[in-house]
Amino acid sequence: MRVFCASVATETNTFSPLRTDFNDFLQSFYAPPGQHPDTPTLCSAVFPALRRRQAAGEIELIEGTATWAEPGGLVNGRTWERLRDEVLEQLRAALPVDAVVLGLHGAMIADGCVDCEGTLIEAVRALAGPQAKIGVSFDPHSHLSAKRVENADIITVFKEFPHTDFVEAGEACVDLTLRAARGEIAPVISVFDVRMMDVLPTSRDPMRGFVDRMLALERSGTALSVSAIHGFMAGDSPDLGAKIIVISDGDTAGGAALARDLGMELFSFRGRTRNELLGAREALSRAAAAARGPVVIADVWDNPGGGVPGDSTIMLREALDLGLSDIAFGSMWDPMAVRLCHAAGEGARLHLRIGGKTSDQGGEPVDLDVTVLRVQKNAVQSFGASVVPMGDCAVVRSDGGMEIVLNSNRSQSFSPDLFTNLGVDAPARQVLVVKSTNHFHGAFAPMAAEVLYAAVEGPYPSDPARNAYTRLTRALWPMVEAPHGELPDV
Ligand SMILES: [Zn+2]
């Protein structure tokens, strides 16, 4: 059995001051055919899964390109066309194939193409032919279009947020696609439009129980696969919002009924799933006064993982105003400051301008007298089994005692090793401030005395009811109170 695979992924915040081009893909992750590392990345876990099948003699694998750009702004139109054509040419050269497996994110929007993944899957279908089985994996923070569903046989989505199960989702996509290609199953995809845009962390109820139920439905054989698309509120897509995907073995009516039941249950969670959000000053004051540290504060909306720059200084300024000293920030995107620190060298003292450079919404730059504690080329942090590049980094200490990790590859905060790899004794600090909405939680929670969430206004469009969407034609909560029609009294 001949199987082609490729991975093209990013998450586009169409409201971001940033823009994304080919350099952003090169800088984050770009592996030409055959050069994918042994370890998976968030959206390319299908590669190692397929290599294991090849090693077992099950398939003949033809690898295409795998690439990922850190979430950012609108993708340059020529960059998108280049990546699309690169993968399609590789597939054309690999024909005939029995199956195609694509590791996608699902929220990529380019200048001139609102549904990049739908366009890609449709083109793959046209090349591979109606008999080939096409499996795709998505991040739940994506836009599920009809074009994607019509042209795919298998769709799997990470169930967990934080996405601790991306390896399992890649494995499931491979497994189901190969079983379909062998004729062992006849997958039918049923989708229910939940008509809701909310933030749905799965570490706690009600989402924890919902994910456990999806897993139980798969284990019991009720469905081949059950997934929830959460939606990505920072993308101006006509397909914005939550959707349920059920893949049944030939049971169109049963799959649709299950998708509807799960979808209306998910809809009933609206407005109840977000973590408690504090203001910047309140979060910092509570953390500083806590009996023991480290208290981890997530600056939830200045999260590069959501496509914003990650150089907001609002929390930093607030900490300075409060006179906090036993505190470390990780990380602030500031390639210019990193360059200056590398030029100055470890141990040097300088007057450094930090952050606040990419928009007028993330606070003014902060000017501090600092000592350069550490400079590091090509620093990394971990995210589960994957290694995340942070680019050249520097650690500075202000005269007031604050430590700040500066990075040159935009990256959200995934793991305490972003501090410890650079010599910052994170477990010993009273307060750690990270830029992440939820992904930090998996690795930081075990070492944290407490986790707090701070909501700081910035360039991220954090309130769907107020966001200036231009492409929506469907009614969605919270813009519309009852998008499914009149709801029964509760
Ligand atoms: Zn996501």
C-alpha cells in the first residue's frame, strides 16, 4: 500500500499586527522530504506514526514536506501558494497512492485564501482520485469548513487543551486511514455545528468530563472517532466556532444523532468553561503575598501561541510599579534586545529597552538598567515530546532583581525548562510570569504552588461578541443568545 504524507500548519490571527511569510516557516520548523526528525511536532505526529507502519512492513511511505510557523498574522499569499504547490507537486510525483495523510492545524488564512486547508484537501482529492483514502488531523482551534469534510475520509482532532494528546491524535488518524484503505471500515463523517465560540480548557470540568466521554465512546466502539473543534476566535473565518465530528462505520443516521447530542451538551457549557481571570495588579499582588512560591501567572492574552507578538509590557510595568523583585518573566519576544545583549556579553551591564515594539496595544517599551546573566544561541524549550526552538535568547536581571528571558523566535511559554535551560532557578522564585493561555499548564502546574490567570487588554481579540468579524453568515453564541432557536427555560 502506497501512502503519501505531508504537513503544512500554522494558526492565523487575522487581527494581529504581525504578518507571516516563508521565513516564519523556516524559522519555526521546515523539514523537506525525508528530513522530518524522529520526534513529532504538534501538527506532524502523523510522520513518526507512519514511519513505524513502514518499518513494520505494512506500507510504502512517500514523505512530502512538513512545516509549521508559530501562530501569527495573515499569511503572505505567495508563501501559501508556494507551500501548497510544493506539497501538490510532491504528491503528483508519488502517484498512484492508496492513501494520503495530512498533518494540518486548520486555522491558516492567507491573503487571498480564507480556507487554506479546505483548498489543499480538495486539491489533494482531485490528484489522488476518488478511491484514495484521505486522513487529516487538526488542532481544535481551527475552522471546520464543508470543503474539508467533503474531501476527507478521516478527520481526527486533539481532544485535550492543553494539547497533551497530539501524538495519540496523529496515531489515530494514521490507524483509521490505513484501515479504511484496506477496506476494513467504511468511515462516514457526521458534523454538528454547535454555533458557539468560547474558550474550552479540558483540564477541569465541565470539559474534563466531556473529553472522558468522547474517549469512552471510542473505546466502546460506539463510534470510530469522536472529536470537538473548539474554534479559533482570532480568525475571521466564515466557519468560525465549535463543531462536533463523529466518524461512524457506515452508520450515517447514528453518527449524526450522536454528533447532535454531544454538540448540544457542549453548547450547554457556554460561558462556564473559562478559568477565573484576574487583572494584572491583582494577580501580581496575590502571587507576591502567597505563603509559598512559585506562583505561576499566565498572561493569557499576550500568548504568541494565539498569533499575537508576545512583547506586551503591561505585566512587567505593573510588577515594576509594585516593586516586586523575586520574580522571573519568560519570555518576552524582543530580537533587538537579544542582539544587544549578545553584543554586550555575559556579565555586561547596560541600559536596555525591552518589549512593546510591535503594536500600540501592548504597553510602552520598558527601559531598565540590567545585567546580562546569560546569552544562548538557539535555545529551546520542551512541549511534551517535542522540542520548541526559541532562537537566540538572553537572560537579564534588573537592578531591582527581576529576571527576564528575552527570545528571538516567537514562542509561547510551554515548560519551566524555558527558564532552567537558561540558568534561571525557576522553582526558587516566588513569582513566574508566562505568556500562554493554557498550554503552559501541563508542565508548570506540577512545580507551581498555585496557578493564576491574568487577563490584560492587548492586541488579542478576546471577546467574540465585540470582535469585528466580516465573514460570518451563521448565528453564533455569544453574538446571538439563542443561535439554535428558542431554548427551553432552565
Ligand atoms: Zn490549539
